[in-house]
Amino acid sequence: MHGLILFFLIAFLFWFGRSIFIPLLAALFLWYLINAIATYFRRVMPLHTPDNRAKHYWWAKILDWVSRILSVASICGLIYLFATQIRPMLSELLAALPALQHRLISMMAYLSESFGVTLDINMLPNITKFISNIGASAVGMLTSTGMILVYMLFLFIEQSTFNRKFASMFHDKRQSKKMRYILDSIDDNMKKYLFVKTIISGATGLTSYLWLHTLGVGFAGVWAFIIFVMNYIPTIGSIVACALPILYTLTIAQSLQLPILTACGLISLQILLGNIIEPRLTGHTLNLSTLAILINLVFWGMIWGIPGMFFSVPLLVAIFIITAQFDSTRWIAVLLSANGNIPDKRED
């Protein structure tokens, strides 16, 4: 009973403090992503092995900074692309959405009359409301840009002191090693997840854009951007990302050829990149139950909306790793796992 009360108190705290927690998580996400991209940039550069770093210390340090600069430039390039290319098209799409929603309702009414089947118009997805919510969430994040940048600045400034601070927190060496193991596990898994997810989401968005552009679908850049962003939301994100451009083609096409081609192409790309290639790249990094992911997705979505869905998997990864390291909570990690296999517990 006490645990249930504590759970609801924590959930209320997260909901009440969402204006603080969401920018902080966004800063952590970008900080992790920049470090993850920098790590992979560094691996393809010379002098990345411990022996070579020891022999050529200063050259290795210079290459470290080059990898970080390239990583930041990559993120800035995406932001610039959104600001200059995607955002104007998104404004045009939002202005056209009410008319598209009306055509979708008219099409459903026509199908009802043609086949003599009564269809409830309320079953239709409100694409105007949904895309407006996505836009509102993006604008909300942009309005918090100043706070996010401040958080990121301090994270990068204090990054070099984290190890010293952490060592000072624990006087017991065994406890210190265990906590260091937990943090290192979270760090490694999070970096791998974010890097692979970003690459796969980017590839899915790019190939989807090329397919939609080839078919002549309007607002191809907006749909590709939505696919890129929604791919971070497990399962539901991919379904919604494909459904929106398919529904759009249904409202504008004179025949079913364009919607069918759009659906086949987008669904095939999601299966190829998300269900075949991504698991091969991540390996067993995310040995998480699909049901646990969905419940976690709904929970954070109820508390923080779309940003909560966006951060749901990284938060679940952290919970999974932490609960696996303590006897009293290992049962939680087992429930969260896909097959009962959980990370080995580091002995005290």
C-alpha cells in the first residue's frame, strides 16, 4: 500500500514539474546524442586505441575535439534543415488540414452510401488535431530552447568532473564500483540506443522522402520529418507516421493507385529498417518486453504527452538496468525483459 502511494506521489511530481523535467530530459537527450555521435566519429579516426592515445596524447586530444565539433555540426544541420525547409511546409500543411479533414469525412460518407454500410464518422482520425498537437509540442520545445541550452552548457562544462564527483560520493570502494558499473551500463546502452535509433530514423525519413517525392506526394518533406521524429516513439510512432501520409493521399488522389503505392513503400521501409536492420545493429541492447514498452509509453504519454512518449524508451532502459543490479528489484527487471534474461548483477 505504501509503495502504491509512493508511486502515485512520484507520478504527480513528474506531472506537476513537467515544465522543468521535459527541458532537462531534452538537454540530457541532446547531450547523450552529441556524445554518442562523437564517440562513433572518433572510432573511424586514427589514434583511438588506448596504446596510440598514450603515445600521441595531444594529437588524440585534438581528434577528440574534432569529433565533438563534427557531432555538434550534425545536430545543428538538422535544426537548420527544420527551420529553413520543413517549418514553412509544415505551416502550409496546417493551413490545408481542415479542408483535407472535410474531404476525408465526405469520402467516408460516400463509401457508406455506396456499400450500404453505416460507418461512424467519429471513427475517423482527426489528422488536423493530431498534427497540430505535434506542431504544438515542437513549438513548446522550441520555446524552452534557452533553458535546454543552459542545461546542455553546464552538462558539457562539468562533464570532465563527473568521475571525480562520483568518486567523492562513496567512501566504500565496493559500493563505488557497483554504482560506477550501473552508470557505465546505462551510459553505454543509452549511447548505443540513441546513435542507432537516430541513424535508423534518419535513414527511414530520407528514404521515405525519396519514395514520396518520386510518387509526387505533396508535402513530402513534412511527412519525412514526421516519420523521422515519430520513429523514436516505439510501435505506435511508426504506425501513425505511415498512416498520416497514406490518409493524405486518400483525400487528394483520383484513384487508389497512389494510396496503395504510398502504403506499400512506407510500410516496406518500416519493416526493412525498423524490424530487420535495427535489431541487428542494437543486438541485445534492448532486451525489453513489447508489453512493457507499450505500458511505459502510455504512462509517460499520460504524464507528459508527446514529449513523454519520445523519452519513454530511454527512461525504461535506465529503469531496467538499475533494477537488475539489486536483489530486491531484480524481479522488476525480469518482468520488463523480453525473455527473462537480465544483466548480470555486479557483486558488492
